Amino acid sequence: MKKVKSILLVDDDETTNFINELMISDMGITDELLQANNGKEAIDLLEERIKLDKTLPDLILLDINMPVMDGFDFLDAYQHLQFHKKPSVIIVMLTTSLNPSDVERAKQAEITDYINKPLTEEKINSILKDHAK
């Protein structure tokens, strides 16, 4: 099973975050698990880690529908961040949205994959197998 140094969960649903954290921790696939409740918190977290030269996430699991800053607004803001390993970061939209316009918009965005909730061990393993280096 592949591992990554750091994973960032970006989702406003506390229950989803709790379940995903438990599963990821139990799988032992990362040294560090970060969490943000919306896109703004995620951007702030990334900016702070860039400023302090801390490890940045190898994998970002991003919800679409969140208050303050949604997943698409996060992606817009993310494009302005500057850090050396940015091209290798895996960004996966993890959402319940089946809205065709969300699916199409996600295809246009610079993301690695688009998967539907719930997150499962199989989905995580597939993401890591297909995209982690």
C-alpha cells in the first residue's frame, strides 16, 4: 500500500471528517492528517505552511459545497499559491454532488480526480495507486 507524507481533508461536515480521519488513520497511509472546514481555512492553512516552510499536503480531498469558500473558489485561490511541489499535489474532489454542471466544471478545473462520497478504503487505495508517486 502506498503512503503519502501529508493529507488535507477540506469539508464542512464534521461527521464526514470524523469518519474519514478514522479510516485514514487506521489505514496508516500518511504521517500527517490535516483538516479544514472550508476552502478559506484550507487556503489559510496552506499559506501558513508555505510561509513557515512546513510540509505541504501530497493529497487534498476537497468537498464542493461548503460555506465561506466552496471547493471551486478554493481551486481559484489555490492557483495563486506558489510552492515548489505544487505540480505533484493530488487534488481530488470528494463530493455528494451529482449536478452535471459541477461535474463539467470539475473536469475544467485542474484536479486529479472527481469521486463521490462516501470515501472508502478502496477509493483511497485507488487514488494512491493511480496518482501517488
